[in-house]
Amino acid sequence: MDIVFLANVTIHNVGFGYSGLRIVRLPSRLTKRRLGLDEDTLVEFEQKVDNS
């Protein structure tokens, strides 16, 4: 479920397609930790998605 949450947040933040949600909460520290992400890695991931 964490990966789906991350996908929805990323799609919403980069404005690519429609995540199905009007308001998206930022990933919690626990969610980022479970996915092995920190804030810098999350930003880098979103930039890569946006540039694809």
C-alpha cells in the first residue's frame, strides 16, 4: 500500500495525469522510512518522474 500512496503523491505533485485525489497528504516519516526514502531522495524521485 505504501507504494500506491507514494505513486498518488508523486502524480499529484508533478501534475501528471490524475491520481484520483483532490487533496494529497505528504508521506509521513514512517511511510518514507518503510520505503527507504528521505526528503532528498523523495524530491529526486519526483524530479526523475517529472522529467520522464
